[in-house]
Amino acid sequence: MKENKLTAQELTNILQAHKLWLESDTKQGACADLSRANLSRANLSGADLSHANLSHANLSRADLSFANLAEANLSHTNLAEADLGFANLAEADLGWADLRRANLSGADLGWVDLSEANLLWANLSGANLAEANLGWADLRWANLSEANLSEANLLWANLRGASLGYANLSEANLSEADLSEADLSGADLSHATLAEGWKIVKE
């Protein structure tokens, strides 16, 4: 299906209706449906799009820093090179999303579904990924330094060359994950389930 190119006024109207929908406890306005919308390079910094439908949308290089995307549907969405720094993505659906080279530093991704997402070269430093589902995700060369990945599911995730320095991986599931060339210096791996052949070395 073709992308839906919105005018600036159409986007403003959708955002205003969504704000009313949230403020009225869903009694007025309308939940934002931006599925398949072309929002490439859009400035949505600080926008409240919690619960919105953004599936299959094109948000490549968009500014979503400090945005509220909690419980939003972002499955199959193109977020390549988008700025999601310090955004609230708690419990959002990002399954199969394209997040190559995206900035997610300091973002809240707790309980997020990132299964099979493409996070190649993404910046997730200092992000909260507690209990997130990253099964089969592509995290090659991603920056996860000081990220909170406690109890996260990383089953079959590709972490080749990833930076996990001082990350919290306590109780994370890393079974079958590819950790070749990954930097785990200072990482907390207490009670983590590791890929076969990997062992925790205590100094």
C-alpha cells in the first residue's frame, strides 16, 4: 500500500483531535491514526502520541525527541535515523520496526516489543529496556552502554560488535544470542542466561 502524505494542517488537526481524545478520557476527539503516513523528517519533538497507531508509517529522520509514544503501535514503522532521544516508548509495539542508526539514548523502552526489529548502529546508551522483548532483533554495532536490560529477552538477538559496557543485563535471556566482538566490560550479568560457550568471569 502507498504511503499517505499529510499536509501540515492535516497533521495538526490529527494531533489536536488526539490531544482532546486523551484529555477527555477518550470521550471526545479521536485517537490518532497515522498508519502508513509519510512523516519523514517531521518535527514531533515533545508530541503526545501515546496509544496512537503509527504502524507502517515512514518516520525516517523525524524528530521525536522527548515525545510520548507510550503504548503506541509502531510495528513495521520506518524510524531509520530518527531522533527518539529521551522519548517515552513504554509498552509500545515496535516489532519489525526499522531503527537503523536511530537515536534512542535515554529513552524509556520498558516492556517494549522490539522483536525482529532492525537496530543496526542504533544509539541506545542509557536507555531503559527493562523486560523488553528483543528476541531475534538485529543489534549489530548498536550502542547499549549503561542501558538497563534487566530481565530483557534477547533470545537469538544479533549483538555482534555491540557496545554493552556497564549495561545492566541482570536476569536477561541471552541464550542463542550472537555476542561475538561485543563489548561487555563492566556489564552486570548476574543471573543472566548466556549463549552457549559464554561464561561469566568474576575478577
